[in-house]
Amino acid sequence: MADFKTHLLGGCVTGTLAALGTAWMGWADWAVLPLVAIAGIIGGIAPDVDSDTARPQAILFNSAAVIVPSVVLYRVEWLQRDPERAVLSWVVMAALTRWPAAWAFQKLTVHRGMLHSTPAILIFGAICFLFTGRRLDDVPLQVAVGLTGAVGYLTHLALDELWSVDFNGKTIRVKKSLGTALKVWSKNHMWHNGVAWGLVVVVAVLVWQGMDGVTVGDLMDEYGGTALEAVEGIRLERR
């Protein structure tokens, strides 16, 4: 499989190109384009979070300990009403994410398991979408971040598959790991399959609700304006 530096480079290239594409299509303001790029970078290293000794696990759980509590506070108004409640909730959620959640994750996952799979791409992209916003105005940015995260994740798995083929000799040799990164089903961990595809259904429903009736087609600039203008037109029609 490809090493950490290769995956990080792949994520950086994916995130940068996606951010430039987002700006070109008018899906988001320039100020938030780094968020799009970060989604691609994180997606580029995220699959290796299932390796207990890998740097991605430490990086992602340290990041999650900051991002997850902040997103929950942003989306749950009840937690914002009292400053003391907000601070205490943030600290508790950060601690739970960094230590108990990381420990449970290590115990329940295996390297090259369902985190290296097609449903994992869909789940990661959907999580990026859901974490990016909650209003109709946010939908274009949410779609951009979700798609970029998914493509970054796909880039990681594609690199793993590419590294499973040895082109150095006179004949091409295929390693045993070929096909394990982009699988849709694990033969050795059946209950992991149920959890993965169950999560796909759950996040798909949440994304559909988050779109609030706005489809990706509405955002593809089919009638001349930018994606942000398309959302504004949809909102005016609803009034």
C-alpha cells in the first residue's frame, strides 16, 4: 500500500483542485475555500485511521476532539443558551471523543477492514456534508465539501489498489492486497458489513433532509447563474 506521505500528497492535490473548482463554479466564497481543501486532505488520510500505529489515527482523533464538539454546539441551540453549559459540554464531548471513542474504535476495527471500502467513501462524504452547515444557504458549500471529502477518500483507496500491483519486474505481479481497498463487502467480518451499509442508509436520509429539497442538479448552474443564485431562486419560489 502507499505510504503516509503519498496519501497526504494525494489528499492535498485533491483538496486544492476541488477548492479551485468550487470557486470557478461559484459554489462558495473565497473565504471558505480552505474548508473545501481541508476536506480533501483529511479524506486522503482518513482510511488509515483503522491502523492503531498509524499517524492518521492520532491526527484524526486529535482533530475530531476539536471539530466534533464545536459542530454539536453549533447545531444544538439548547447547548448554546448558557455559557457555562456550553463550555462544560464542549470539554466533556472533546474528552469523550479523544479517549473513550478512540479506544473503542481501536478495539472494534481492523486494518484494511470496512474503512477501506466503497460504503466508507459514501459515509465519509456524507459526514463532511452534514458537518459543514445546517441552513439552505449552506447547501452549495456542503455539497462541495461532501464531494471533495468523498473524492479525497476515494483517492486514498485508489492509491492503495495501485500499490497492490508491482510494475517493476519484467512481468506485472499482483499482490494479495489487490481488491481489498475498494471492496463493497467483507468476507471475514460480516457484522461490519451490516454496520457499514446501515450507516450508509442513515447518513443518506440525513443528507436528503439536509438538502431541504435542493438537489445536486439544482446546484449545477443549469439556468445561467451560480449555485448560490440557484439556492436564492429556490428560496424565492417557496415564498
